[in-house]
Amino acid sequence: MIPSQLLPALFLLATCACAFPLSDQQPLGNSGLLHAPQLELQDDVDPTSRGLSGRFLHITDLHPDSYYESGASPDRACHRGDGSAGYYGAEGTECDSPITLINETFRWIEKNLKGKVDFVIWTGDSARHDNDEKNPREPEEVLDLNKLVAKKLVETFKDERSVKGISIPIIPTFGNNDIMPHNIFKAGPNRWTKQYREIWSNFIPEHQLHSFVEGGWFISEVIPEKLAVVSLNTMYFFDSNSAVDGCAARSEPGYEHMEWLRVQLEMLRGRHMKAILMGHIPPARAGSKRNWDDSCWQKYTLWLHQFRDVVVGSVYGHMNLDHFMLQDSHKVDIVDVDKSFAYLGGAGDPDELSTKSRSDYLSNLRKDWSKLPSVPAGTSKSFSMDAWFDDDDASVRGSKKKQKKRFLKKIGGPFAERYSVSLVSPSVVPNYFPTLRVVEYNITGLEHAATWANTPSHSSLDSVFPGKQDDSPLSETQAQQSKKPHFKVPGPPSKSAPPGPAYSNQALSWLGYTQYFANLTRINSQLASRGATGDEAEEVTGSKPDDVFAYEVEYNTRDDRVYKMDDLTVRSFFKLASRIAKREARKGQSSSLEYVDEADLDDLDAKNDYDEQDIEAEKKKKKNRVWKTFVTRAFVGLLKSDDIDDIN
């Protein structure tokens, strides 16, 4: 019999144990393949009897444009004139997506991903930009374009054998261009929440419809009793939404939204469930720039820290850049909110659309990451950052042991619980190249979990409004006098609770993602070489469109030799951010392994002659390859190497 005193410790070890991915959780492709390899899946299998695949699809910023014309001028929104607009889109321009790109994207998804993902996260902006004075947008057009994308999603994942009509859950959210005027979203209920209730009727759980109409937010239980996706209406956090004013005052919808989110996460904690947060506009905050009102960023960061046992991760779109951001809980000062930041524009803001502004943003991210707590510089071959995260004190000896303890204390322990991470996926609209992302998550222990397709639409996740709670927050005046927040601060995880799936590899932890892109330069050129132009392309080629159009693997974090990420836990992103931020040693600065690009260490190890001269030679010969790769991927591989080198 196991002594009762040991039971809590054994439970903790079992819960935190790193779970290795199952054999059927391999990425859908690798960097050496053009098309994603097909996984074995029988078409006649009832969808309700299929287990979880351990993957979900993230798709964002499609921006379909029915005015788009192949061969038109990008200077005229690809609507008219003579120019270089390709049949499937004009990569590297401000033009939106032709319907051909939308059609082929969903054709590719149906062929390559249907039956291989467990749910879809759709983070908004499914209407064209209002960038053509001769063809101004109308409300009905915005709604019709969103109906088009919603219909495509239903058709792609349609399954009459499922009681819900579609085989997997699809979770949408508002983009800043899904409304008119763009960026402006008033407190609900409003015309947009009522209209989208009908457009997204296949996607919003019936018991969440009232909550959605009230504020445009809802929650969907994508793995019954295990995992929910929370659809945030980030329009109420958006600093460019002049119809609202942040999350500080109780009269504001942003305040109500954060209170609703707090209640939902508390309910999920009580049910031992986990959550994914998703929205359109990410909580970008780099240098002096930001996307969200600071009061909303403060609460969001605080919520993520307090509910770090519940939240698995968060995903966003809007910015078109492939990147991530770290939220630092030590920067939360919710009582005294700083108002001295400037808005970081996205694709819907012409003045902020340039590649230069995005390059400046990435540079500011790097500067911020250079201020992350750093490990002491090592000088031996065995040195690595992993040794400083390892909870085994035997891995570091002597004076380094105290330094290690100080380092771990600074970052919130061996799992870096001081921080949280938000991922931003690039877009389908070809500002660079069209992209899709498939995230892989751990399903160890969930092999026999109930699936969404055969679960009744009713859920115990009932709509709860903050006003119904018994909380008695301080008034704003009282809060200022007492230096306490005028809202209820959620409690932290139990002291006996193990690190959550965002911090320690366990069931539902994100293991990696595969980034797919459509190389429109090659695809459009291939069509042109066959003598195809405009709407005659399919007829002239004499082949199906998907014989020419395809998404291919750009990179996969699971086997990437530059990022070298074991998983997508916060600790992995902390390490990556630290490596991205590293710069060459300045003149007169002592050399150490801290300044060497870790992606190049394999080359040094291969020489079997590892000393300071090798390190110095590598420093002089190469810049930070991790940073260069990060920037290259941020722009989906469209920028030339010289342009990337100019970004510091």
C-alpha cells in the first residue's frame, strides 16, 4: 500500500509528466515536401466514431474581394487598369484576395485537412478593405462576403452523418473589417451582433446565442468536458475603436467583457477543463506602440497569469505577420493605467500598412526581448540554457547554483510562469503569401474522449453575466484611495496544482505547428506559362485548378533546426525570444557562448574542436541566424535577403 503522505506527490508527478506525442500525431508535412502527405483515413467511417487527431486549423484574414480582376493594377486595388495582378492574387501588394484564391484555399483544405483536424479557429476579417473610392464598401457587401466564407467553411466540413451538420466545431470572431465603418464597434446588442448571429448560426452554440448578441463573445466546448475555445470580441479592446473606451470603467463593454471572461475561466477551472483564447486583434505591445487600450492589456495579462492552470494558449490574426508576443505579468499595474502609448496599426490602416512599419515593430519586439532575464554566460561546451531551466540542482554546481536560483526566481520558476504567450498567424490575403496554420496538441490520455460531433448541443457552460455575481468591487474613487483595483481580481491556481498545459507538456499542451503557404509567384507564373490569363485560366490549362494551386509547408516547429522548439510551452518561447534577441559581442566585450547563435552550435560540435577561437570566428562570420529566420518567416519568405539584413 502506498503511504497516504506520498499520494499528493505521486499525483503531481503523474500530472506534470511530459507526454510524448503518439505515432499518429506526426505533422501533416515537412519542409522537403510540396504537398502535405495524406494520412490514412477511411471515407466511410462515421465521423462520430473517430477519435481526436490532436490538430486544429487556424485560418485568418481572408479578405475576399469580388471586385478583384486578374491583370489589373495593384495601384488601383487590383480592381481596374493594367498591371501585374495574378489570377490567384497579387502577392506583396495591398490588394485583397480574389474569389479564385478563396475557392482554391477551401478546396485544398477539404482535400488535405478534412478528417485530420479536430476544430477550426477562424479569427476574422472576411470582407475586403474599404480602399477603393470608386467602389466604396456597403454594409450588405460586408455581410455577403462573410456569408460567403461561412458557407465555404460549412461546405468544406459538411457531414450529414453528424447530428450538427458539420463534422467539427468552427469558432469565428469579429475582425475590424467585418463591420462598418471599419474599426468602430459600439456596445451591444447592436446591428452587427444580431446580423452575425444568423450568419454564424452553425458555429455558435445555441445556449451561447444570447451572450453573443449582448457583446459578440461566446464560448464553445470543442472537446466535451475537456477543452473550450473562448471567442473574444477584441473590438472592445482595440485602441482604434473610438466608440468605446477600454476596460477600466464599469460602464464600458470592455470592462463587461473582461468580467465575463473571468467568470468563464473560473467556471472552467471548477470543471477541471482547459481553454484556448482566440480573437482578431492581438495584444501587441512593443516599444511605444500597442494595439489594445492599456487597461485591457493589463487585465488580459493579469487574467492569463491568474488562470495559468486553465489557459492552454491564445491565437490571433490582424497583423499579417508570423510572430508571437510575450506578456509579462510583472508589468501589470492595473490601478495606475499608463496612457502614453500609440496605436500599432494593422492591415486596415493605410498609413501603417508599409513593410517598414512592420519591420520597426519587429525590431522593437527584439529590443524588448533583449531585456528578458538572462542566464549567466557559459564558457564550456556543455553549457546551454536548458541547464538553467532544469529543476535538478545537480546540473549546475558551485557559484552557478545561486545564480540559477536567482534566474529562476526572476522568470517565475523553472516553467517561466511569469510570462504568457500569444501567437499571431499570418493571413490568407496575400500581403505576402497566403498562409494556413495547423497546430498540433497532445492527446495523451484523451484517446477515448467524447467528440464534439456526437455530443448534444446543450452544454453546462451556461451564459453568465458579471452583473449576476455577488462580487462587491470597490468604486473607482475607493480604488484610487486604497490603491486597490475597482474590480474582482481572480484567484491564482491552487498551490498544490501542477503547472498548466501552457507551461508543462501534458494532455492538451501545444506540441508544435506546421505553417503552410501558397507560393503565388510560382503558381501564377505556372499559369502564365501555359498561356492562361484571367478567367480563361482553367479552360486554357485543361486541368483542374488544384493541379496548379497548392499550399506547401514553409516550416514545421517540430523538426525545425533553427527554432529548435521541443514544444510550444511558454518556456520554449522564452528560450526562442532570448535567442532571437541576442546580438554580436561588441568590441571590447568579453566573448562567451551567450553571444553565439545557438542555431549554429551544431556546426561547431561537428568539428570536435570547440574553443573560444571557434566561437569568435563564428561571431565574425555570421549574424544571428535565429533573428534572420524569425524576420524571414514573419514576412512569409517574400522579402529578399538584403532587405531582411537591413532590419535590426
